[in-house]
Amino acid sequence: MTTLDYDIVIVGSGAAGGVLAERLSPLVKQGARIAMLEAGPYYTRESFTQREDEMSKLFWSRGAFYVCDGSVSIAAGRCVGGSTTVYTAVTFRTPRAVLEDWQRNYVADFDPADFDHRFARLERELEVGEMPEERVNENNRLFRAGCQSLGWKCLPIRLAATLECNGCGFCNLGCWNGSKKSTLEVHIPRALAQGVELIPTCTALQVGEKGVVAMAAAPPPDAVQWKAAPGLALFRAKLVILAAGALHTPAILLRSSLPKQSPALGKFMTLHPAVTLSGILPHEVLGFRGYPKTFYTDEFAESHHYLLETAFYFPGVTARNLPGFGIHHQEWMKQYRRFMSAIVLELDEPDEANRLTAPREGPPVLDYRLSERSVNSLVHSMRSAAKVFFAAGAETALIPASRTGAVSATASAADLEDEIHPRFFRRGQAPIASAHPQGGCRMGKSLENSVVDSYGRLHGTRNIFVCDASVFPTSAKVNPYLSVMALADRTAEYLTRNIAQWV
């Protein structure tokens, strides 16, 4: 085993890891050695070919990490930049009500007002703004028109994408011109310029108070060729920060020999179960051209626990999200150029039974079951999406939890209630996905019911911290990447202020 000595080791380079590396990088000038480990390769924008089959390599399990019963597939980035490399840059501040709930019920020394300036700073760095009206594509215009026709509020989505965006629509396959702001484009280059060492294709296996045990591998030929000896390595460190995401940080801790482990470790996972839905218009929409996400409605966020956002995906992902199979599926896909599409985010609640475990070898295992509340919310959202499609002029809505998979615009309100119904929702057949795994290392006051404190310090340890979506006590109830970045900003500030304790 190779042994390497550092002062600080960060595991992960996504929304949390990238921001942590950049915020802590000034310590390098004070003599600190900082390494950032990333399990995935270091691909630059020149590597992003916009081909689905080729770019699936940017994801863990090629974008299809399934929960135990096969009912939900999870997409998470496995590359430098993590999931920010393959996200659609949808930027929501954590709702104040969520932050207040965390303070009231989980971590008393957690000040919701403290996050306002962090959100503002990050939004400036990421060039967050609304899409100009002249660059809104037809799919988004139809969604807005449908919502307005129904009397539902339709709100603009703020995006971490600059005016240089050419509207190619391939955001989830990596941004080839760098106009989508990610840690790959913003924070990691700054960290490297300050002297932080990036070590890609290096998978953390275990963590302890002496450092991180990891397996380094040779990078693929089309990735940046980084100089790291393949094989098992011990990264000795005075301070370790796990930022490997909710699928992998709990797994690393579960595999580790620590003095004490919280009974909450790996539990209370949430996913924001999502379903992508399509309607067929009588004319071409060409929703694959232009920025895919511009509007959303939270009309039913409080009453039925979901957001409905615009979205449009590539042929392979779209085919996977359509109901049915065989000849009907084939005929529907032939109408791809006439699709309008939207995505639902179901705002699930933490449940102790939704739990991640980690075998000694192989990927983590997530035992997650959609609750009855989640199923009812998803079915209600499918009815709502169908109403938006029909109000925008669609002739047919393609709905998984429906009698035949296709619902006609001629259906009456009563028929719609009967045609789209929980009795037609079949777990493992309805194409439910997630890009927002959260929980597993929840914040709290004690080892008995939580894993870390409000700054991410692992209970019962002196120098191991966790900072990613795994520390959320509940789901963020919005697309969570800005929430993760703000937590990273807060944790980095705390560590810098108290760095003499470790370095």
C-alpha cells in the first residue's frame, strides 16, 4: 500500500467537494497540503460528445443505479465535478421553511438567516439568472401557456447558465462549451490554481482518524492523464471531509472501523422520486432544441407534495420514460418531434426504513420503497401534467399510471380521474427516477439519532467531517445542489476559522 501525507483530504468533487476545495484553497499558501479525491475520471469539456451512449460513462452505473425492488433508478455523476457536470443547472434556494424545520427539530445552532448571504455569493459565482424570453423554447412556452390557461401560477426557473449558452439541449451529457456553470467550470479550476491537488479515478473505501484508504486506478485514455500510481493507497490526513454524495458517503462510513457508529447511519434516505411525462401535439415542438428547463409550478407543493417542472430529454432517456412496450411504444416514439414534456419531483418524507447498506465489495445497496403517500402524489401529478398538456393543445398524454398508457384530450374530468389512478401504478414498471438522493448521514444533536452535528463533524470523532446531501435531515424540497453548496460554504468557513485544531 502506498502512503501519502496531506493535511486535508476531501473525498468528492461535486457540489460540496468542489466548493470545499475552493474555499479551503487559501490554506495552501499557509503551508497546508490539500488533496481532493474523485472516484470518476477527469473529463474536460472537449470530451463531451453529446452522444447518449458515450456520455453515459459520466454516471455511476451508467445512470441506472436501482433501488432494491427496482422501482426507482438513480442517476448520479461519476466524474470530476460530480453531478454538477451532468445537471441542468436548476437553481433553487433552500426554502426558509425547510431551514427553519432543520433548526427547530434537528440542529438548534443552525441559523436559517445565515444562508442568505451564502446563497447570494454562490449565485454570483455561478452567474445565476432567468432565461431571456427570446431564448425560451417551444416546449417551455407550451408549458407556461398550459399552466396559465388552467389558472395555475407558472414561475421562472433560475439557472446557473450564462448567456453564452447556445441552446444545444444536451445539459445532462456535459456542457461542451462551458456555459453551464458547475464545479468543473467554476470552483475546481480556482482550487487547482491555488495548489489543491486533484486525484481522479481514486475511490475512497474506508475512513478513519488517520486518513482515507482508497483504490487508485489508471484513467481511461480519453480522460485527463493524471499522475497517480494505481493500487491501494493510504491518504494520511489531519482533517478528512467526506463529500461523496448520499449514495457513497454513508457507504464509506459503513465500511469503516470507527470507534462508534450512529444507529441512524444509512437511514432516512429521501430521493425526490421523479417521473418524466410527455404529451403529443398536432404539430412539431422540437423540444430537444433550446434550454430544457425554464419554468415550473408549485401549485400542488403543499397540498400534494410535488413540483412540476419543464424538461426535455434525449431519445434514449425519453424512450425509457414512456409507458408500455412493443408496437405501441414504438409508435409513440415516432412522434418524438411532436412531444412536449415535463418532469415531476415528488417531495418524499424521510423514513427510517429507507436505508442504504454497504457490502464489503461492490456498490452500495439502497432499500427504498415508495410510500403510499408518494404513489398518490405521483398519480395526482400525472393528472396535473395531462391537464397542462391538454390545455396547451396536446391530443394525447402518455401516462404510466393510466389504463392503457395513453390518455386522450377528449377525456372528461371524471374520466381523467378514472383513467389515471393508483390502481394502475405498478412498482417496477412505472418509470420512476431520481437525481436527488439525500440523507443517510443526517444532522442532529447526538449519536443516538443522527450522524453528524450542524457543521458536519462525525459524532464521536475529532477530525472527520461530512458535507454533502447525505447530512440533510429531510429532503430539501427543491432541486438541492445550491443547498449543498451553501452547506459546503458554511462548513469551509467553520473549518478555516478553527483550522489550528487540526493543521
